[in-house]
Amino acid sequence: MFKDNLVQLRKLHQLTQEAVAEAVGVARQTVAKWEAGETMPDLEKSQALAELFDVSLDDLAHYVPEEHLGLNLPPKGKHLFGIVTVGDKGQIVIPAKARKCFDIHPGDQLVVLGDETQGLALMNSDHFLALADAVRRQMTDSSDQD
């Protein structure tokens, strides 16, 4: 997993082994050994690699493309949880990994946002209302200054 992810990320970012080596402070041969699976970087170098490619350390070490529709490693904080089916009444089941990642529990309220060109988004209603209130206050404050 790690070696495949490292090769994929290096090529995706159009970097040479030399450039990766320079960025994390090792010799090019060390990067070649990591990519061949002969050795593994220590935690400090692994973290430097994750930061270089803007991915989580966990994904760098454990991401399996076949478990994610064959797609490449996502940037840090981005997720693909799978495909869901819309039921007769428009309901969907949010995958368990997504519910865990975003701390969603039965009874929680979500706001459904939509953009006809980009699709749908779900947002925690408390966060959405707090954001809307902050915008309203900012608009009120700016109109009071006029």
C-alpha cells in the first residue's frame, strides 16, 4: 500500500525521486527503496511525505484504491465514502464511515444545499444557522456604519 501510494502521488504531482528526496531530506536512493518496498521511512519522514503531497499520514500508509472505486488518494480532508441509492421517497443512507467521520447521529438535523452545476451538499444545521447568523450580524453592522 505505502509504496504504491508513494509512487502514485509522486507521479500525480509530476515529481522526480530526486525532488521528493530533496523535499524530505534524504537521498534519491532512499526514495527508490521506499517505492520498491525494500525499506520504510521513519515517522518523521512519513509525515514530511504526507505534508508534501497534502494527504493524511493514515491515507499515505493505508489507502487502497480498490476500496474507493479505483480512485487515487484524495487530498487531506477530502473523502469518497461510496455510492448510495436514492429510495422511492428521495431518502438516502449516509455510509457509516461518513457518519463517523462527521459525527452524525440519528436525530441530527442536516441542511441540504444545492448548486445545479456542482451538485448537493449536506451541512450540520447548527453550523449552517451559526454561519447565517454571523453573516446577518455582519450585514447589520456594516449598514449601521453607513
